[in-house]
Amino acid sequence: MKRHRRWDAGSVAVASVGSVLALTAVVHHSAEAAALGSLRAPALALLLDGTPAVALAYGGYRLRETELDSAYKWVVAVWCLGGVVAFTGAVGLTILVRLFEERVVSEPQFTLLVTASFGGLAGTVAGYYRARAVADANRARRASDTLAFVNGLIRHDLRNDIQVIHAYAGEIESADTDTDDEVSEHAEIVREKADEAYDRIDATGSLARTVAGDADYEPVDLAAVVADVADTLESATRATVTTDLPDRAPVVANAGLRSVVDNLAENAVEHNDSDEPRVSLAVERSEEHTRLTVDDDGPGIPADERPSAFSRGEGTSGGGLQIASTLVERYDGDLRIEGNDPGGTTVVVELPTAADEEASAATEARPVGE
């Protein structure tokens, strides 16, 4: 069964213009028929100016049923009104010129009704194809951006994981076979990172839909995601990771939230050249926004370089901060870099807090990969 779409401002405007013109034509020619005592000529005139008016009203209904966004439908309505004004204005000026010349102008109402109806119809058709062209171009651009983003994400995130896998595989090969605990620990890390890599591959569909703006969002427990990332980061790197987390912190996001936290935490360790890097992850809740703060004791980012830190990085087609920033923007959140006295960097992410009824209606929010 076909589902009918709701009326929107653009479709209503087009249908209203056509309906008003059709009604005006009916009233005008009905009065004309009464004055003449004949239906033949007024009926023919009504056919000429009423048909395009009715077609315009029907065009508003058809516009409602199209897949164009409301903003593009409003563009069609503007073109429709523009056609009415342009055609009627041009013909109206010729009528005014003849009136100024004191020449006889017969039935200007009929002439104006015809031009207004055909002008609105022509404007609607032209506006529709214009809106379709713009929508298709934007859709193609989003698709291109999505492919580039996912490519950069896979190359960046999985490259880091595979580097860890190779490093620990080398340790296993060179380890003393009598050190069973060490071999077992390294093997466990290799397995965990391999599982994490598979989870990230599985999540790329959600990430692509998020970048394209077609994703469905749901409550995701940020506190659980951060706790899982902290455990993984501490076991796989030399960093000391501390957390300050509430029992639960549902935010409006999707599977890509794990990539946001992963990239920010891993970026804090990757660019820290100290022997014992330290990273602190904290989550604070409020009614409207939930804040994630990532502190490190690395070299820091100069204030004048912070804006460019979100741009694409050479060789990776998108660095960790750029990936995180793109996803946070799609979640209607905010990401910023601050100084961290006496040294280091603080990255702050603010995301919309999931409404209580939304969180209770959803199944248990859990980190990506589980």
C-alpha cells in the first residue's frame, strides 16, 4: 500500500496558487456568462485559463508525493510564484502602456488570468527540475564525501590496530618459550585487537550513513563505551589510563560513537613521546548535554594550530581528530581543543543527552562491537 506524504509548505504554496487562479477564473467567467446570457464563449475562455490553473493545483499535490526534501519543495514554490509574477508583470506592463496611450484594451482580466496560470505552471516545472538537479548534485557530493571518509577511517583506524598486531606478533615470535605467561598475554592482546578490527569493519556501514546524514540515532551509553576503550588502551599500550565515569551516560548517537572515543584516546597516546604517557577520560552528565573530557600530559597543541588539527592529515586521508570531529558534528554535538596546564592537551566533546523516555524505551545501550 502506498504511503501518502504529509503536506509541506512548498507543496501547499503551489497547490494554493493553482486553486486561487482556478477559482478566480470560475468566478470571472461565471459573471461573464451571466452578463452575456451565453455559456459558449465563457466556457471556452475558462478552458484556456482554468486548465493550466487546475494543472498547477494538481502539480502541488504531485510535488507533495515526491521524495524531495521540504527545502527543495519550497524552492519549487518560489519558482512557481516567480513565474506568476514574471509572466503577469510582463503582460500587465503592455496593458498599462496601451491604457496610457488611451487605446482600447478588451478583457484584460482574461489575458492576465491566462498568463498567470501558464506562468505559474512553467515556473513550477522549471523549479522542479532545478531542485532535482541541485538535490542530485548534493546527493552525489555526499556519496563522494562518504566514500572518502570511510576510506580514511579504515586506513587510519585499522592501520593503528594492525601495527599493534604486528608488534605483538613479533614479540611472540622472539619471546622465550619458557615465559608462558608473557606469551599468553601477548597472544591475548593479538586476539583482542583482531576482534576490535573486525568490529570496526562491521561498524563502517553505520559510519557511512552517519556521514551521509541518513543514519538513525539512538541512546548509546557513553560511560560504557569509554570504560571499554580505557581497558583496551591500557592493555595494548604503555599508557596509564584513568577514568571518572558515572554509572550510565546515554547520549544520542549510534555505532560510530566508539570510533570517536577510540580516536581521541589513541591520539592522546600516539602523539605523546614520554616514557609513561598518562591519559584521563571523564564523563559528566547534564539534562541537555553530556561532556567527555580527554586529558593527556603530552607536548600539547599550540593555540594557533588547534583549528587546523581537524583538517585532513597527509598520508591518512583524515586524521583521528578529523574523524572524531565529523562524527560529533553529525550527532549535533561539539568538539574543541583546549590547553592543559602545565602541559598537554584537553579535548572536550559535548553530545546531546538522550531523553529519559528514549533511554528507557531502548534496549540496554552498549558499546560498539558487543
